[in-house]
Amino acid sequence: MARIRLKELFKKKSKAGEQAFILIGALLLGCFFFVMTASNVTTKDYDVQVYDTASETIRSPITIENEAQTERHRQEASQQIDDRYTVSSEITEAKTDAVKEIFSAIGQADEEDRSIDQRMDIVKNLLSESVKEDLTDRQLEQLLAIPIDEREVSEKVFIDAITGFLEDGVKRDEVQKTREEMGERIDYADVSSETKQALRSLISFAIVQNASFDAQETASARAEAQQNVAPVMIRAGEIIVQEGQTITNDIYEELQLVGLLNNTRNVLPLVGLALFMALLTGILTYETIHTLTRQTGTSKSVLLFMFLLTGVSVLFLKLFGVLGTADQHYYLLLPAAFAAVLFRHLLSERFAIGYAIVYSILAGIILNDEIPGSLNMEAALYYLFAQLAAVYAIRNVKDRAAMTKAFLILVSVQVISVLLFLFFAFEKYVLESVLLYIGFAVLSAILTLILVAGVLPFVEAGFGVLSETKLLALSKPNHPLLKKILTDAPGTYHHSIMVANLCEAACEAIGADGLLARVGAYYHDLGKTRQPQLFIENQMGRKNPHDSLSPRQSAEIIIRHPYDGAQMLKDNRFPKEIVDMAKQHHGTSLLKFFYYKEKEYNKDVKEEAYRYPGPRPSTKETAVLSICDSVEAAVRSMKEPTQEKIHSLVDSIIKDKLMDGQLDCAPLTLQELQVIKDAICQALTGIFHSRIEYPADEKVKEA
């Protein structure tokens, strides 16, 4: 039962049926988008073990910090920092002063008549208690034995040496080593061996530990070293393991870290992708529904073609993404603007632009070299610029000059886009690569034009879509039917041209299709060519045949012309929109002249006999044509059309059609009717403007 109702809904030509068809198609298209892009936002799983050989080159899908490796590097940096020691300046100064004190005391006790014991007693008395405690008599005896002429040099050498060592700091475990180095320094002094021996005996007194371990300073230095270590990052797209390489423990840890050994990271990206695809399909759905409100003649077959062409375009995009990589730039060859141009001709320019934006975003995702979290902005912007340029430039595929201009515009935009990204990049490209990419862009433009020129006519003919190209072809004065109107009914031809000008101005003022209204106005009175002499604009001052016909006969002849014209248009395979405009432009209006003429002698005459059978105008363009047709005929019959008279006439005609219900089926608002009225009045004022009255030839001669 539900299945039958669904079929009836699709067969039924209603707004609800069209919207249901669009929503189901958009839902399927959104699911297709999701499937095509799922692999570009999720990570691939690998079943590998340590010491296996990699069967393919594996790249990181994400950018993430390798915290374990970072910590190892920080520990290594910390271990490379030596212990920090605090050197005691007090000890250094005390020992230096003590040595100076010893040499000074020895100098004061130095007299020739004194014995060694006397001199030693004097030195001990002169030395401070702290110094005497650390010195032995043997050390004093050796120092007292230093000759006077070497004492000053010895003092200087010794003090300079211990000052240097002590200021550098002497650690506990380095005391003995420092004393040995001190001894080596003394060996280089220019003194006698006995003096050197005496100085060596003082080393143990002078060189002591004066550097103590500073835990706080050491910890601070190591912490600073750890902070200076940059985090070890695994970048998106970075090669983790090359094909044929052995998977070590470190490589295995990296694979596990970036989520290539499990599927735990793939849930949230898919949720985000689903929301993103819903947003993109929502844009397409809204633009499709908006297009239908402006083009009521769009069939479900066109919508189905739109969904299929969009799916095929994305499928080709995925194919280029699988076969190549982002570095190879093969995507430049894809004639992505082809579908956008078709949509511009089949649906609307606004829809084509919306599609171009959606397609470019999908290109940025699909061509990201399957690196989740990244977009190929070069491809996205390249496709966007190419599609917008093509939508703007490719309009009339049958005009060689127009196609040549479109080709130059498209090639220029695509080549500039390629060069733009090459100049922006930090990478250096060789000339051969630059020329290759430019060649890709030029070839893409050529393919786009070839596909559009070859496919568009068949698509338009197959779906019966009324495109701008087809309208332009129908509007050419050398069209056989327009020639027929001009030849058989010249008054009707002139009337149609005037109505066309009014219709185009009024439709463009309210945002309707001005070109469609103009072409429809050209052919709306084609039925009058069956019997052109029976219509007053073609009688050219001749006797009116209706004077010899009854009002009923005259009404039947005039009422038949919209349907004769519609049938002639059908026979010549004109678009349905033009046929409907010819059939509906009089709606169910009343032929008042003949109706009241018969009513003068037949009070029982029925109004229905003098009304057009309809249908009433169903589109904005047809409603405008109905108004302009009546207005042009009425204004033409005015003897002295002034601006005030024209405004009053147009206002009365629109009100009459509203009161008669002729505009009930047309999607026009009261505000739009006011805009239509103003546009028609402005156009008529320009046509029927006041002119200079030129004098007669006799008056000119007299002057």
C-alpha cells in the first residue's frame, strides 16, 4: 500500500511530489558522498607485527606527538647535564691568604746570623694558629731552605697556580688529581729542583676541596635542558615505514600511536563527515527547490539527470584521487566545469554556482591523498575558479566567437590558478614540471568545451529543457515561424514585438525570466496566421470581415487563435513553456465586445460562450504576457496617449484581470503586480513620448 502511494506521489505533478523526489534523491546523493569520502577522513588498519617486512609504504594519517620518544630525548638531554657545584670563595681566599702569610713570615725571619731553628720559631710565632695546625715542621724546613733569590718567583708561581685551581673549584673526588696537576705546574717553574720540592710539599696544604654539590642548581639546569628539547612530532603524510623495510619496535610504536593498528580513532571522524555531507547535500537540496520555484517546467527526469551527473562527477573525482597523489597534480586534467555548465543551461546560474562550491569542497576532501584531517586547498580552489569561469563564460555553444572567448577566459583562469599555487609554494619546480601543469590546465579547458558543445544539445533535446541557448535561437528574426508571422500577419508581428519589449522589461523588474517572456511574446499570436485578415491589426484600413459575421461566429474565430497557435508550435516541436504561453495568454477572459454586441438583441446569451476555455496563466512569465498583450492593444487604440492616461489604463487592466480571476493561478504577489505596472508604464512612456510637430512643406516654403 505504501509502495503504491509512493509511486502515485512521484507520478503526481505537484509541489509535494517534486519536493519528495528531491529529498529522496538528495538523501541518496548524500550517502554516496559519504561513501566516496569515508576513506579520506579515516585511518587504514594494518595487520603487522614486529620484525615483519612492510608490504607497502605507510604514511602517518594524522599529526601527533610521539610522547614516548619525546620523553626519551628529554631524559638523554638531562643526563648530558653535569652536576652543578658551588665553589666556596671563602676557602679560596683563606688558602691564598695563608700561603701569602707563610711566605711573608719566612721573609721576616730571614737573617744570616739566625739558625734554622731560630728562624722556624720566629715563623711559628708569626703564623696564625689555623695555619700552624695544618703545617708540619718538615714543610716549614723545606720552605725555609728556599734561596732568597728564588723565593719571590716561587711565591708568585705557587699563588698563581693555587688561585687558578681553587677558583675553578676542587671537588672531593678531584683533590688528588688537582694536587698532581699542581705539581706538574710547579715542575715548569724556573727554579731549582730543591725549591720545586719545597713547593710540592706545600701542595697538600694549599689544595683542598672547595666545591660542593648544588642539588638545586643541578635540578634547575636539567629541567631547562628538558624544556629545550622540541617535541618529537609525527606529521600527517610523513612516511613511517618504506615498502620492504623491517618493522622495528620503534616503527611499531609509531604505527600504534597514529592509530594504524586499531580502529579506535575512526568513529568521530565518520560522525563529523556525516554532518558535513548533510550540510553539503542540504545546500544542493535548497538550491534545487529554489530553482523549481523559479522554473515550474523542470521535469523529474531533469532532476534525476542532475543527481546522476553529480554522482558521476564525484566518482571521476574519486578515480583521480585513487590513481594519483596530490604531488602529481593529475587532477588538473579533469574537466570539472563540465557538469556546472550543464546545470547552468538546464537549471539556473545560481544552482550551478552552488554546485560548483559543493563540488570544490568535495575535491578538497577526496584529493587529500587520504590524509585524515587535511584538505587539498589547491585542488579545491582550482576547481572552484574553473567552474565559476566556465559558468560565466560558456553561454552560447553555437556561436564560434562566443566559444572562442569562453575558451580564452577558461584557459586564462585555470593557468593563472596553477601558476598562483606554484608561486605560493616553497618547493622549487623545474621548468618542465611547470609547463606540464600548464598543459594539463589547457587540456582540461579544451575537454570542457568539447564536452559541453557535444553533449549539451543532446541533453537539451532529450529532456526538452528550455535553455538560454535555445531561447536565443528561437528569438532570431530569420526563424521560419517568425518569418511566417511577418509575411502573413505584419500587424500581428509588430504587435508581438511591442508586447515582447514590455514583457521583458516587466519580467526583469520582478526577477522572472525576461528572455523566456520575450520569446513567448514573439510567438503568442502565431494562431492568427491561420486567418490574419480577421484580426484588426492586419486589416490595414480594409473592410472588417466581422461586419458581415454574427457575434458568435466572430467570437469562435478569435477564441480559436491561442489554441491554433499552440498546436502549430507543438507541430514544430517548440518547448512546452512557449506552447503554454501561447495557449494560456488569454486565460478564460471574456470577449466583451462581441458578448455585449449579441446581448443587445439576445438577453439570454451566456457569458461562457464568449470566454476563452483557458487554462489561465500558471507562470509569472505567462501572466505578464497576458497583461502586456491587453495593455499594448489598448494603448495602441488610444488617440492621444498621455502619461496619465497610460497609467490609468494599465491600472484598470490589471485590476480587471484580478477581479476576473485571470491571475489566480500565477505565482504573483500584489507587490510584484505594482512593480509590473510601473515597468510597463515606464516602457510605454518611452515608446509614446511626445514628438516635435514638424511644419508642412507649404509653411517651410513660405518661411
